[in-house]
Amino acid sequence: MPAGRCTGLDSLVSGGPLLKETNRMNRLFKIELKSMFLLYIICDILCVGVGMGVPVFCILFGFLSGWAIIKIIISQTSDLEKILEKSIKYGIVTILVTFLFMLIVWGGAIIVFLHNNYDFKNFGNPLILYDPKLSFIGWLVLMIVISPLLQLLTTVFSFYMTMIYIKKKDSTSCKTGCIICRFPEAG
């Protein structure tokens, strides 16, 4: 490598000393997008199942998926605009998958509103709003709508934390102003 050349993205793509990646990890980030999406769907189903329909593990899975997504994008391109555009696009795809799973799991409970005499107290959800029917509505909104949005927040947070980490790890060796080193300082 020529002297004075930045190793920010090159070391990520080639598996250099920046993150001390193994060859297996490099191959993982070069997997075809369809295969990676299928792997994400399987892991998201597992997170929904482990949480028994409550997507707390899907929200936490957003940290790992955000890290993996940004690593995949950085291994494909070094253009900052494309990195940011693809990261948000892929993040939205991940929450759409979780939204679909939450709609499948909790969507059947929406039918309860068609029954006039349904006892909402016996549904088993917490009385977060002190009224059984309002708590039921709040619970469904929380599970179906808000939880995927929280997953998007964790995914985007992970995107930017990964990019800041990469920048800080390589900022001492870069003097050329590469794409990684142009990220604004955190804090």
C-alpha cells in the first residue's frame, strides 16, 4: 500500500488490521443480498418467538442488524452519500419485516373489536391506561406500530455508532481526508 494512503475503508473491505476480522467474517459480509435478507428473516422470526410475540428481542436485534448492515454497505461502496442512503433504506426494510410479523401475531386480536360484549379484562394485557379497552388498544398500538419504530431507532443508532467507531479506530493513521475521516465528530 502506498505511503500516505488512507486505510479507513480499505482495511474494512480487505479484512485488514482495523477490526481484526477473520476470512469467514469477510465472506459473510460479501454474501448476496437475498441470502442476507433470508438470514435476517429467520433471525427476526427467532426473536419474535423467543419474546413470545413481544418484540423486545427484535428491538435489541436492531443493534446487531444495524452493525451488520453498515459493514455490508461499506464493503460494497465507499461513497458517503450511498452509504447513508442504503443504510436508511435497509433499516426501513428491516422494520417492515418486523411490522409484518407483529401484524401476523397481534392482528388477530383486532377482530375482538367486532364483538360488542367482549370482556377486555380477560385478554391478559397489562392495564397500562387503567381502562381495559383503552389498555387493549394501547397494547396493540405498542406491539404493532411502536415496537418496529423502536427497532428502527436501534438500527440507525447502530449504523452511526459503527461508523464513528471505524473513524476513531483509524483516525490516527489517516492524513488524506478519506470518506471515513470526513464524518463529523461525535459529541
